[in-house]
Amino acid sequence: MSGFFTRLNEFEITLLVIGRTSLKPLVYLKLVLFLHCCAQDVVTIISLIGDVQMLKKWTLGIILLSTSLFSQATLINSAVEAVDMDGITVTAFFADNSQETQIWSALTSTIAGVDNGDWSLMLEGNTFGDFDQATNTLYGLWTLTNIAVNQDIVGLTIDAGIEGFYFDILSGTLLSTPGSEAGREFVASDDTVTATFDDVFSEPDLYGTLNIAWNPNNTLATGQALSFLTDTDKAEIPEPSTMFSFALGLIALTSLRRKSSGK
């Protein structure tokens, strides 16, 4: 049995190495490992069922049920605020081929971003964006500023997928991932920049990484700023223990029913 779970770990590592890792197979692998660790619960099942052959069938049933349910159990939260995205990484690329990465964090109750005194990326409010007519304020505007970098900024990469956030790039809902609602196409204040999205989570709308680049003749010089709009969603996975407890309950009820009908 230990060799089987060793192979599971090796398979997971292989997925990571070849760069084709997706959330669903990893959830499956973690779930099987979780079931393997619940030895005391298995003893409880044996005492309830009293039949080794039935236990084998139920064990297989739990794995198949959990795998099926968890493959569909990803929840998409489309109401993401700037302050929710703690831990995502922002990397700036400079004209001298150097680069620098900062970690996103909340700065106030509504504003979050990165700022090391040389360059910053700031966002306030909901990432989808909103316009407050009463105050004539546009929220959800990402602002990249070259504060005091000696070298011009030529590119920017935001890795949101590292913390389970994904850029929702479709403005409509017809082809959207269930739960993601309408997204937003990338729009910038400078038409010389282009945006590409990598690290696909769910095609055709959810991607983990946003890459921004200027054309060869343009950069973000010291004192300049770039504003852009792009939407993010949050992928949330239910805890494995919830489904496992539910499965145990079903087993207990079935066992009691068998014992009752046998009297």
C-alpha cells in the first residue's frame, strides 16, 4: 500500500515538472492521500459494517464519489476586492533587462497593491471596476507608477494564480465558466501596451497570469503612470473533510438499516 501512495506523490511531481498541472487532478490526489490517513475512521467503519467485503465496496465507493464530486466542486467567487488578493506577486521588467518582484498586500481597508518607493501598482475597491456618479470616482482602476526607477519600465507580470485568483477576460456570460459571471477585457490608458494571459485555469475566460509589455519604441519612464482595467475572480475548493464526514454518515445510516432489516 505504501508503494501505491509513493507512486501518487511521484505522479503529482511529474505533473508539476512537465508544466501541465491543473487543479482538479491535484485535488483528486490530495483527497486519496487524505482518505489514506484516516485509519481511525476506517476502524470505526469496520465496527459499524462488520463485513470486510462490504468495507472494500464502501471504500471504493467513497473514493469514486469523492473524486466525482470534487472534480466539479470548484466554486468561483466573482466579487473580488483589491484587499482580498494578499500574496499575489507583481514583477516589473526594466530597460536594462533587470527585474524586481513585490508581494501584494492590503494598505488600507479598501486599497491594496505593491509599493517599494521606486515603483508601485495600486488598486482600490472591486477588481471589476465601478463608477460612482455621486463622487465622480472610478474604482477598480489598476495604476502602475514609475516613481523613481533609474531604468524605464518595459513590462509587468501579475501572477494571481499563485493565490487562487484568476483574470476573467470575457465581457459576456455566454461562454463564461459557471459562477464567474461577466468579466472584463483588458483596457489601458496607453495604446502602445499589449496584454497576454497565461496559466489557464478554465478556458476561455479564466487565466492566472497577466503579462503587460510596451512596444520596442515605448516605455514607462520615471514620473509616468499607466492605468488599466482588468477583472479577477477567486477559485475556492471545499474542504475534503466535509465530504469525507458526509460519506461516513451515509455508511453509518446504511449499516444501521442493514442491522435493523436483519432482525
